[in-house]
Amino acid sequence: MPEILRRINPAHWQWPLPAVLVWALCWLLFRALVEQGWALHWALGAASALGVASSLWGATWWRRLLIAGGFPLSLGVSLSTLGAEALPSWAWLLPLGLLLLVYPVNAWRDAPLFPTPRNALLELPAHAPLPVGAHVLDAGCGLGHGLLALRRAYPQAEMHGMEWSWPLRLLCGLRCPWALVTRADIWKANWGTYDMVYLFQRPESMDRALAKARAELRPGAWLVSLEFEATRGTPVASWPSPDGRMVWAYQAPLYPRPGENT
């Protein structure tokens, strides 16, 4: 059954099929709402909201922007070409506003919404044991995939999540009611109260994450990264997850590799 679900999930379809599907659905919704008597700007907002929500299927920032922006752009071209009734000028800010709600500007430098596979962290307790009631943080929790994977690995731990996008934070809180999910900037928040900080970021973020963990994590606490290595630190352990992505575990105090400057 999981394989069947994976196959029908548009996030796993060959590009650009997810974008084409979303654009078509947005247009169908827009036409249906207009036919029901909705004002054009409200129909635009509703269809754009569908596009922004579905942009989570994109694997990269550019694909997400194409998925979310395809409908309003094509509508704008259609209106100018066909001479249809013009929308109020402010209505075109609706798609941009919706996009910024889900993907705030100050989070663009961090990882896109990369979901942690369900079984990716099952081996983690064998390499990084935690006491009952340990505080575990998913830094940049998105929709909660990482929290779900961490809970499978540490069912007796207290789970915390931080997410800057408030719609994602809200959805994550609804999806993971057993976790304490807050809206916060992971780079400004203090990591010192956690026994483990989990990241699924991007290669460019790992030096920054290592420096923050080195400055804030108390001795014995863990920094764990899926797929991307903190190349300036010395991992305690690393191993491939079931889908082949590497898991990297570092324990404070985080010593630099021989020859590396802190």
C-alpha cells in the first residue's frame, strides 16, 4: 500500500506533470467559482490559494514558484489577450501574498520543504541514545514529516518543532498534536535546552548549523542531519537510511576535524 500511495502522489511524478495538473485544477476551480457568481478577484484568490498549497509538491524552489505562479500568470495573459473584464489592480497581489505566507522571504535561504521519509531515522537510537523524556527539536519542521520520523525513533521523548511559515506551523501543529510546535526562526532560537536538534536543511546551511550547535548545545547533546554532512565537524556516526540518504550524528562538544578552524 505505501508504494501505491507513493506512485499516486504527484510529488513523485515526472516534471512537469505536477505543474500541469495544478494549473488545470486551478483553472477548473476558477471557472467553477465564476460560474457560481463569485467576483473575479475572489475567484482568483481561491484558485491561487489552491496553487500555492499544491506547490508543496515541487522538489525545488523554482518548481514551487512555477506551480504556484502558473495560474495567475496564465490568467493575466488571457485577460489581456481576450480583452476580458479587468481585475482590480490590487487583486494581483493576492497570489504573491499567499505565496509569501507559505514561503516567507527570510526563510528562502534555508531548505525548501523537503519531507523526511517515514523510516529514515529508525536506526538513530542505536547511535544516539536518549533518556526517557529527552527534548528533541526538529528545526524547520515544515508539515511535520521529521517530527513523525523522530517520534518513531524516540517514542518516549518530548518532541518540539520550529517553523517560520505560520501556515506550515499551523498545519504541522494539527498533524502532530503531541508535539510542541512553535513559530520561530531556527537561527535566532536557543538550541541549548534540547537533547537533540534534527535538521534536513541544505549543504550551504550546515556550516552555520554546526557553528550554532557548537556555541549552544550542552555537552552530550546531539546534532543530527539527514543527507547533508557538516563537513567542518567530526561525526560520531553516519549510516545510510532505507532510501540511501545518509544520516549524520554529531555530539557536543562538537570538535572540528583535524586541520579545520573553528
